[in-house]
Amino acid sequence: MMSRLSNNFTLTLSKQYIQSLIVDFEIGSNELYNRELHKPTWPGLQSGVTIGKGYDLGYRTVQQIRSDWGGLLAPGVIEVLCMVAGLKGERAETALKRNMALQAVSVPLNAADSVFYKVTLPEFARNTIRVYRGVVRLHPIEQTAILGLVYNRGNDVNDTDRRREMRGLIDAIVKDCDRTMASLIRSMKRLWVGKGMNGLIRRREEEALAILLPDNIQLPESDLIRITVTI
């Protein structure tokens, strides 16, 4: 029986736009992180207890948590985090409210940054490539915008009305049609209008504006980060 061949894909991302399109929406400034967000939080909906820069324990196994945070946090702290592995929604909210040890956890900014760049970004780069193979041929700012979209909405392109724009992006990305990509991203705002989720509406607009920037913008090498994933 023939084995399935694997391929390597390299995303070239802009550090500046990682900050403005992902980190600023997920976390905000480093000052805000150190003041308020170094503690575990529950963002709501179907999220799990979240630590660091968007690291959702509800979507991690015990083994992943130990591997990702080993050497960065004390072993006892890691075991406390493992207690909420896989818990999502109200179960996660309740667990955080009832677990004083979990509430006392503090994740230093340097540890949060380390996991964000070494674990979280490569994971979402892989999720992006699985659906949007053509993304590697886009401008680095556009690649960053698409990855940021997947970071927020996932890579589900099933045949439902809620996911129609995500599905439409497959062809638009292959064709590198900036206008269509931006239009589809803006169209997603319909999902949150009038629901008190203005942050998501603003996030989609910022992504669309990034897509529409001229493709001849030259970014300094110091601004680029390359992530190679195997699919």
C-alpha cells in the first residue's frame, strides 16, 4: 500500500501585522497583559480556560500542556493547568470559578511569548495551509491577515451559510484576487452585527484593509518571520 506523501509549505509573515491583526485583538498591549491578562481567563462561548497569548486549555490534552509549557512554568503550576484540559464553555467557566489554585496561576510575559511563537503560530499556520494552500504565494501582509482570520474563526469550510465566506476564500486566494478576498472578509461582519460584538466587526475590517494594501510593499527582513509546516 502506498503511503501518502507529505509536503512542506512556508508561510512568510509580518511581525508588525501579527501584532496588529492577532495579538492586539487577542491580548492588547504588553502593559495590559502584565496588568490583567497574566491570569487565566474564560473568554466566553465555547472557549476553554485561556492563558498566555490566546492559549486555550479547552482545546489541549494533558500531554500537550505539559509539552508546551514544560521548562517555562513550575511543574506544580502545569499540573494545575492540566486539570482543565479539554473543558469548554460553561464547564470551563465553572472550573475557573471554583478552583482557587487555577485562579492564582500567573503566566509571565516571556513564557507567553515563547509559547505563542513556538507553538501557537505554527499550529495555526498548519491549520491555514490545510485549507488555503495558495496562501504561500500571497504578500506577507496578506498571509498574516489570512492566518489571523483562521486564528479567530478556525479553518472550517463546510457547506453552511455561516461558513460561506470562508469557503469562498479558497478560490480567491488561489487567484490572489485582493478585492474578492477583502469583500469576503467584510461580508463576514453580517454574523455579528447587532450582537454586541463590535470587536469582531472591527477585526474583519482591519484584515480586509490589510489585504487591500499594495502588493509591492517591501518589508524589511527584520519584520519577517518564516514558519515551515508539513502537511
